[in-house]
Amino acid sequence: MKTNLLNFKTVIFYVTILFIANNLLSQEVSTDIKLNTTDYYDVAMDGGHCIAVDGDNVYAIWQGMLSENESYIYFTKSTDGGETFSTEVPIYSGPTEAYHVMSSIDVANNNIYIAWVAATNDANDWNIWFIKSTDGGTTFSTPTPITTNNSSAFPILKAHGSNVYIFFANAGTYPMVDYYFIKSIDNGDTWGSASQINDGTCISEVMFSNLNTMEKDAAGNIYLAWTDGRNEDANGDIYFCKSTDGGDTFFGNVMVNDMTILDSDSVQHYPSIAVGSDNNVLVNFIDYRLGSDYWANARPYIANSNDGGTSFAQEQLFSGIEGYCGHAVLASNSSQNIAYAACANLDMHFGVFLFISDDNGATYGEHIPISD
């Protein structure tokens, strides 16, 4: 398996989206902040959740390549709510002669946790590695390999109390894919065995990009969504499941998108989740039912559940975006307001835009440009 590396604009895009979406304190948006001071050969984020927020502390990571054969995971932080950031530093790069991609970060109890993929053997063997900091990112632990199957990708990391969770894809039968969940109950010092999440056999190819996501709420409930290939010739569907016991068990898989809609057997991928109030759960995804041309036909759809994810209403095209939208992220804050940030063509130009809802996603305010 090999992955294309993205240019540094991706870092700016994802950090902008995820920081704004997780901090809905107001509708005021600052100017863009350039995080890197190093001139990279190339840089990538590749679908990871690469920013974490804890009060006024903001932590961001990305993969930076200094040359074609030298790759590191870089880390930077802000202690003033994202107004300024420290000079980025490489955390331990893991295995030598490896590409380091698909990084994900979260913070809990003042501990910073990071997972990523190290691709070795000419980028054909992919395994997930883990590292943590207990001093605000000043130092990091020795990295720990989480998987050794040489086919693990897209790790999404979340933490709650002393529990650390990683939800990832196993692409051993690429382009078919299965999904696994693994957890630590001691701040990442030791890890249990990985459990398969999808309860149906993958028989169809899926679009191998931004496959999966994970969210948690204040009570510690865990929400998973992923691109699933169990339905024949469906090109990938979005499935969901939930745990209320810290990841020990998960409720049965629920299909989010509705296959009865005309042309809904198109490609669906890039899910994101927001947890609102009153048992509301929203799942967003990118859909290609208008055609396979990525730049012309990608559209964002949202499905809403009012029973905690047991069932979902028929998905709806996001009303604030009528044209192309290849990237979109849902998020909620502690007040359970919903944010929707999207990379789209609005106001006669292409950029990143923010929409905010205070009624569980039933309606959204006017779009706010957040990229300049």
C-alpha cells in the first residue's frame, strides 16, 4: 500500500477546520496562522485528527518530510487559545527509513496522546505506533507499536480519563477493508487486544481515503463511523456503532445512508460525527451520487438520529452548500452546539467556511468564511 503525500496547504486546511469546529465560543474568526517554520520537501496529514484542544492549550501535529527519505511527525502547541504557536519540533520518528503518515492526537487529564502510521519496506508495510507526553509536550515517551500486521491504516485516537482508544482500518485485503478498535485503560502504558467492529464481511471495494472516524461525549460514550464494503456493488456505505461501557462492547452496526434513494449506490466516504443534546447524533459524509468526477460531483450529506444512533433519518444534502464540497467536518462543543466546517465553492471563490447550529443541526446560520 502506498499513499500520496499532500502539500502544506492541507495542514492549514485541517487545522483551521478542526480548531474552529471544536471551539464554538463565538462566531468571530481570526486570520489564518501559519504553523510551520521549517521549509519541507513535502507534508501530509492524510485523514488524521491532527489537533486537540484543552482549555487554552491547543496541540497540532503533522508529517513533515525534510527529504525524499527523511520523514518525521512534527508537534506544535499554543498556550493562549491558538493566538500564537511554538516552533514545531519532531517527536520520535519511530522506525528508521519509514514514511510517517495518518497521525491523530487527543488530550485527557493533561496527558497528550498521539498515534500514527509508520510505513516501512518501501511503504508497503503499514503499522500503527503510539506515543504520549505527560508534561505538555516538552518530552515524549518511547514509541510503542500498536499493530504488527503490516496492513493497519487511518488510526483515529481519542482519550477519556485514563482510557485511550484507537479505531483503525485493516487493509490486509486492500481494496477491501475491515475495522478494529483497541484500548488502553492505563493512559497508554499497556494495550488490550484489538476487536473487529464491522460485523459484515467486506465484499466490495471502497474509496481508500478518509475511511473512518471516532467521537466521544462527556459521559464517555464512544461513537464510531466508517466506510463499509459489505453491500455488493455499493461502492462503500457509511455505517455507525456506539459503546456505552468504555469500548468493552459495541451495539450492532447501523447503516447511515439510505440505499433506497436514487443513485445512492454511489461512493460514500469521509464520515464525521457530532453529538448534540437530547440523544441527537449527526453523521456527515461525502457522496458522489451525481457522478464519479471528484472535483465536479462531491457533495456533503448529513443524517440525523434522535435516539442516540439506534436509527437514522434519511440523509439530506447540506442546505448551505449547493456546489462542490470534497471535505467537511462536524463537531460539537461542551454546550452541544453543532459546527459544520467545509471546504467548498461559495461566494464566488473556493475556501473554508463555517456554519453553526444551536438546535441540534436542524438549522444552521449563514456561512462564515474562515480562510483568507
